[in-house]
Amino acid sequence: MFCHGARLIPQSRFDELDDTRRLQLLIDAIVDYAIYMIDVDGTVRSWNSGAKRLKGYSPEEIIGKSFASFYTPEDTAKGLPEQALNVAGRTGRFSAEGWRVRKDGSRFWASVVIDAVRDESGRLVGFAKVTRDITERQQAHEELLASEGRYRQLIEAVVDYAIFQLDPLGLVTTWNPGAQRIKGYTPPEIIGRHFSAFYTPEDVELGVPKSALSEAKEHGRFEAEGWRMRKDGSRFWASVVIDRINDDAGNLVGFAKVTRDVTDRKRAQDELKQVQQQLAASQKLEAVGQLSGGIAHDFNNLLMIVIGNLETADRHAPKAAPNLTRALANAKRGAQRAAALTSRLLAFSRRQALDPKPIDLNNYINGLQEFLQRTLGERIEVQTVGSAGLWHIEADPNHLESAIVNLAINARDAMPNGGKLTLEAANISADEEYCRLNPELIPGQYVAICVTDTGSGMASDVLSHVFEPFFTTKEPGQGTGLGLSQVYGFVKQSGGHAKIYSEVGQGTSIKMYFPRFAGNAQLLENTAEDLSPEGDKFETVLVVEDDADLRTYISDVLRDLNYRVLSARSAQAALTILLQEDSKVDLLLTDVVMPGINGRELGKRAQQMRPELKILYMTGYSRNAVVHQGRLDEGVNLLEKPISQAKLALRVREILDQNS
């Protein structure tokens, strides 16, 4: 059977038709194409069902009329119908796409082919014209072009990202303005070159570009951060994404690469990491300091008993026993060395009692030059450098000298073959940026004392530990590892900051920052008079100490010095004694750190009860009620443990003789 429109033609009847009729039936059966014949002048001579469906004309309405009816007025005015026939007649075929018009005036996008028809002699007798409605395809194409245009505009507008494409081999094929801004290349300079030009020589040697493309090809995406190169050779920290691009069949056609300059973020992260490391180091030192301070407090009590009893034994030793005298002297030297170590631990833990004074550093460091030169020897050249208009600081002069000498001796040890040590001071204004990188320091004005040597220097892994107690790079037995920790503790307790700079083979520089002193810089004068160390039987000292052995020792020493002694093991017991009206007490000698009521509170209550009572405090651990911000409270008299018998005698006598 053969279908003609809505009619079915039996196969036997179709076979009876001539070729012309069969061809016409075949053409009429094609409804998706307009197929018709036109004369040499463009007059329509035949019309199939597809033409009627596409263009809306019936055969009676269109046959005999010009095919120019199907063109838009604009194309007709341009003579496009005549040009189409002209090309087809001259070349044998004309093909094109364009807008065409239906009978109802609506337009559709048409694919048109016009073939020349010639007779046996080759004479042109007309044209066969085939038209297809491809409006949907054209719309999809236009939408794709519009989408690509919008995408191109978007890419061109993005200047903070380098967005470009690579072919499967890694050659650059496109380049946006953001890529030019970030990497420095213009499109003619970079298109066609391999993208490895953006990588550092180290990464190229390691095969990083090749690995990146391999991962993107295998997994669809590669993401990483690292250093990249600009055209001028400078480096920037980049965030990179490479995506695989496939065609409709899933075949690799290239890669899309997006690069962003995140150097500022990288720098901020590095700074944050540095600050966090500094804070962690500071917290570590603080924790070790608290432990060291507690140990030093207990150790001072023990040392005071040991040293005191050694002094007593030495005083009563037979003159004719030189071996015993020598043994006692050696024992005292050992105990005094232990006391010095304890003092250094207290300095590191910021528990020592400081007596700050205003200091003119120009005069101070100049006065140290000769002393340091004698101390360090002839092989070390010592230079001191002051500054015009140098601000004053307020610090404990003795502890400051000890800190500088510690640093100078460390410098000498780092210059075994000789070298130069420079001690200089300069004004420093610490701004917000500096303090952000050094969070332990607050913005303000400081004076920096810098001790610099030309010695062997230190590696970075050593630098991170130098302020820790007992850390030393010296051979066993050559150092305690407490020198720099003592300096660190003293500077921090003075409200400042210590920082070390060093490189292997380039020497070391240690800066101590002290807050500027804005008050009256006149040094206080020492008006103490020579005092007799002994007492008499009419003077009474109330000793308050929770350590029984130490309390007994102090009481015995004071009795040997001709004082009448009362003792109490706690503040409560001492207050009970003071409440007794008939108990005569001239001096309250009390420990500060005690269970329950501390020594400072005891002193306040005792003076309320007896306003004329004189008070002398003892402590081996200054972070307590009598020391604040590294300073003794005003009007407080303090003895730091361990206390020798001579020092105890002199200080008790001094306090009792005040205002008497």
C-alpha cells in the first residue's frame, strides 16, 4: 500500500502509474519539506503538501505567482529573490538560511536550497526549490550564541580572577582581562604557550603542572594553592582550580582554569600563625614560670635553714679544726650557688621584688662600657651607642645591670675567637601593626636596649627555646640555662618585651623594650645611716612563720642577737598574742605566703591594733600581697629569702631604729 495524503493506494495500482505520477505522489507524501518547481522567472509551477503545511498556501492560491512572496519585505527590497535565482542559474545551486514569510504574515527561519533544472540540451528550464522550517534549531542556536555572549561578557568583566582555557596539551587558548591583570601577559603574548610558564622553576622541576592536568583529566577537577609566577618574575600565592571540559560524547577537549591571587590572605594567615606561635610560647613560659616560682618559694625556705645553720656551725667551729672550717666553707658556697639559681628562677617567673628607679640610659650604658670591657677581655671589642634625646626608663638598676652582663657573657661565649659587642639604646614607638605581630606588647613609647654580637648565631629551632629555663646550647657543666630566662623574666616584670634575632654565622641581637618613663627622672637618694646590727633585751620581735624548722631557726638567730622573741605558726596565733595588752612587741617579722590569712593582711590588722608597731615581711616568692606589677607596695619593708644571719641582723636593726 502507498499513502497519498489521507488516501491509501493499493500497491498494484501504484505500479500501474507512470514515473511522473509516482514522483508526484512521493513528493506529496513529504510533509516536512516544501518541495516545488519554479520557472526561470521565479513563477511557482508546482506545490506539494509540505509546502502547503509550511507556508499556508493551497496550490490554487500560489501556483502562477512569484516565489518572491515568501521573502520578507526587507529581503525583497534588497533583491535577494533575484540574486538567489541568479546564483542557482550560474552555479547550479543556491543554498542559504534566512527569514521567510507565511501566508498569514508570520515568519519562520528557513533552510533553502534552489537547484537549476536543465533539459537534454542543457538549456535552463526552471528551478527545483526545497525549503525546511528550522526555526527551533535557529532559536536554540541564537540562545546558545546569546548565552555564550553573556558568558563572554561575564568573563571579560571579572578582573579579580584569571579565567582562561587550555587545550588537552596544556596550551593557552583563551585569556580574560583578569588573567592579564594578575599574570601580566597580554593575549598575543600568552595564547599558544604552555601554562607551565606560570609555575615556579622548582614546581616545574617537580612536575607539578603535568600532575595538575593529569588529576583534572582523571578526576574532572584539580584544586590547589601555591606560588605562581607573573610575567615580570614576581611571585604571588595563588588559589587554582582546573576543570576538565568534555564534548557531548564525553571526549576531552580541553581544560578551564581559574586562578585567584590570595597573597594578602596568605600573608594574614602566616601572621596569624606567627602570633599564635608567639602566644603559645608565651603561655608555655608562663606555665613553666608558675611552676618555677612555686618550687623556688619552697626551696628558699630550705636554703635559709641550711645556710643559717652552716653559718652558726662556722661561728662555733673550733679554730684548731681547719678541715672542718674548710668543709663548712665549701658547704656554704654550694648553698649560696643554689640560692643564686633560685634567684634566677624567681627572675624568670617574674616573682622577684624589684625596686625600680628612673634611669638616664645614655649615662647608664656609657658607665657600663669600661666594666664590660674588663669583664669580657681584650679579644672582645665593646662599643656603647646612645641617642640624642633618649627617653628615660624606670627599672631596677641592679637587675638591669645583671641582665646586660648576662647577655654580654653569652655574647662572649659565642665569639671564642674574638669579635665585637655593641650595646646601644634608642627610642621606639610601637604602633598597632607592630603590636599586632607582637601581642604581648601594647602600643606606646619604649626605649630599646640592644645587645648585638658578631658571633656564631643560632638556628631557628634553637631560637624558639632560648628563653626557656635550663635550656642551653653549651656543653654539660658549662652553663645553667637560666641566663636568658632571667633576662626575659626581668624585662616582662618591668612591663617590657624581649625579642631575639639571630642567624647562623651572622651573630645575634637581643632587644629589651622598656616603657618610657614620663615622670620626674631625678634619682632617689639613699639616706640610710650606719646601724648597729644587735638588739637589747628590751626589744621584742614577734616571728610569724608557718614552716616550723624555719621559725625555730629565725627565732634562735634573733635570740643570739640579744632580742626577746615571741613566735607564732600562723597569722591567727599572732593576732591572739597582739590582743594581749601586756605583751610588748616592737617588731612583727612575718612570712607573706601562709595558709589562711596571709602576711600582708596580718600586717594591716596588726597596725590597726597597734599603730606604732613596725613590720618587716619575708618572702621567697614575690607574686603575693606585697608586690604588684613588679613593685613593692609603698611603705613595705621586705626581706627576700634565703636570708643570711648578717642580712637578717642588719635589716631588723634598721627597721627598729627607723623614727626612734
